[in-house]
Amino acid sequence: MSRRLRSAAALTVAALALPLAACSGESGEDGGNVVLNYWLWDDKQQPAYQACADEFTKANPGVTIKFTQTAWAQYWQNLTTQLAAGAAPDVWTDHASYYPQFVSSNQILDIQPYVDRDKVDLTQYAGGLADLFVKDGKRYGLPKDWDTMAVVYNKKLVTDSAGLDKLTWNPADGGTFEQAIAKATVDAQGRNGLDPAFDKNNVKVYGFLPEWGDGSQGQNGWGDLAVSNGFTYLDKNPWGTKYKYDDPKLAETIAWFKKLIDKGWAPKFDKQSTLGRDAVMDAGGAAFTIVGSWTINSYLGTGAKQQYAFAPLPVGPQGRKTAINGLSDAIYAGTKHPDQAWAWVKFLGSSACQDIVGEKAVVFPAIKSGAEKALAAHKAAGRDVHVFTDEAAAPGGTFFLPISDHGNEVSQIVQDAIQSVVLGQAAPADALKKANDQVNALFK
């Protein structure tokens, strides 16, 4: 961090400092100081937020932030267990798909009274993100970042990049996106997917690597294309009560993905499921996949195993559509230190912290100045990532992932249905109609 930024951050943090005299009598884990337990899942983001914590503690010397970082899958399992045991962290990084379950079980603190009291400017956040964490007039987090989706490709395997910035897609013939996928698919004899002699049973490099463990949202692929085909998840979002997974537009999209598998241009699900997408891409086993902006440093950082580049998502029948998602920070309803926890969450949601995070270039912060610093930092490091910010800025080009009650059940039902299709066990329309009936029955 530059000395100039550090000074500016320090001034802003000072303005956010707690009235510590009011809480000096509270005990914590460190000689009378308050220790706030803070959980997050991304190890790449932890250094940036540790820098924020250091600045926060300078302005609030009676409060220390203790970090716990756990990988994604274990994170939610551990959090659910700790919440049930009444031993949750004071503050945790939250996701729009998960927080409804905490709301329904009264495990998450409504921060709207604090927001009103401190006159937090909710207009400073990227469009609509602040509304994602609101239900019935209660607010359960402040936006901390956002992400969009893009196509990532292996530059060695995709030798002709012409037109990749103008890819098209439709479920009938796949558009130029399908053509690019076919050309990038190579069998053991070196023939590409368009060669009449292509051997789909002996594939060396797959043109496209789908994500099938994507719940009910399909953020990493099928959801983006389905929305570009005219699909909508819910009757309203957030907090809709009628899902639309029986929409033919979704069935057409899933059928197109199944066609890639049938032609040998994408791996069979039962084969792919033994390997993670990152491992397959890094081994040179696939040319294209769809990823989020949170993976930028994995694909373009110094530790990247291949030479990668990003391209915009293809333009579908209804235009180019990308999911845009944003994280927040939740306060445990049972915390013994709600005022200190709020001060930390307020700081995480401020430009003082988000400018620090932006300069570290691990995510795009929710506040514009932080996102601009992230983009500048990537550019300075030679990483071309403008496709993510271009997509975020395109009018009508983004959509929010569905937020509703029964999120866990919906996710499992829909994921199982889609996996049954790609395994060849059911027709897309039949499987999705059955799943949709099961999902909507949850709301009756």
C-alpha cells in the first residue's frame, strides 16, 4: 500500500472509530480487550482483509480481529454447526445464496438500526447490491465486493483468438461459441471436433469444460447462457416464492450442454466429476470454461500453470448476460460485542477498507473507488481483465442470482435434476418439470 493511501485510510478509519470508553468494561480473549472472531473462506483475500483489520485496530486499539480461514465446502458446514451450537463467529463473510437460512433461524443480526443511526450512504455501492441483503425492512449486511463471469481459455490450445471478443450463442446450433469449442477439441490423433474422422471416444483435449456442481443457479455456465436465452429463475428476485425451472428456455440450454457431451466436445459428467475444473484446465485437458472474476489471479497470476486469457461471455438470443453477485459481512445475532462487530462491518463496507482491498487486486470492491483501484492494479501487473468490468457496466447485461427461502433444498433438487440429464438418465424438460414441482411445493 502506498504511504498516501495509508494516510488517507487512517484518516477515514479514525472517523469510524468506536466510542471505546462506552465499552471499556467488556472483557474479551486478550487481557480485557475485545477480540472479534471473523471468518472467511478465501485464502487469497485474507491478506487484504488483514490489512484492513490492522488499520481498524489502529483506530480502535481496544478491539482485535481474529481471522479463521476455511475452504469453501468446509466453511459452510462448520458455520452451520457452530451456529447450531451457539458458538458462531462474531462476524463472517456471507453469500446471498446462504444468508436466507440464517435469517429464517434468527441467527443473523439486523443492522438497519445501526445503518440509520450512522447514516451509512447506501448509494455508494454498485447498483442493486445493497438491496440483496434486505428482507421485510431488515438489513443483514453491507456489500463488500462484486463479481461477474467470463470465458477463460488456454492460449496454447486456442491458437486462433480472432472473434473471441464477439462470440455468439444459441441453443439450436451453438453459434460461433460452439464452433470455437469444436475447433479446440482434439482427439488422440490430432483431429479437431469438426473433422468427420474425429474420434469422440478418444479425446485428448476437450473444447469446453462445464461445471455441473453448480446448485440451482448455474453461475459458472448454464445459468448465464439460460438467461441469455430468455430464462428467469423466479417470479421476483429477491424473495420470490415461485420458481420457473420448467421454462423451455432452460431445458433448451441444458440440452445444448448435453449435446457437447454427446459429440465428445465436453467430458462426460461421470468422468469429469472425479477432477476439479482447475486441475483439468491446468493440465491442458480443456480449452475453454466459464469462470468468475474471483479467479483472475488463479488464471493470470504468477502461479498459473498455463497461459490463459479472458473473453466476454457469448451473446445469446436475448443479448450477453452475466450473473453479478456480491458478498457481505454478517453479524451473529448472539455476539457478545454487537457494537464492536458493527464497527468492524461498517469499516469493511467503507471506502477506507475497500480501497485497500482494491489495491491488492483480489476482488472488485463494491464501492467504485475500490473497483477502479483493482482494475488499475491488474493493468499495472499486465493482467487484461477489462471484460469483467465491461460486462458489469453494460446496461441490462447483468442479473442477480436467485434469493429465496429454502435455498439449500432448492439447490439440491435442481442440481440433481440437471445431473440426471447430463448423465443421460432423463430428458431435460421432464427432469426440470419434476424438479420445479418439487421446488415450488416447498413454498406451499
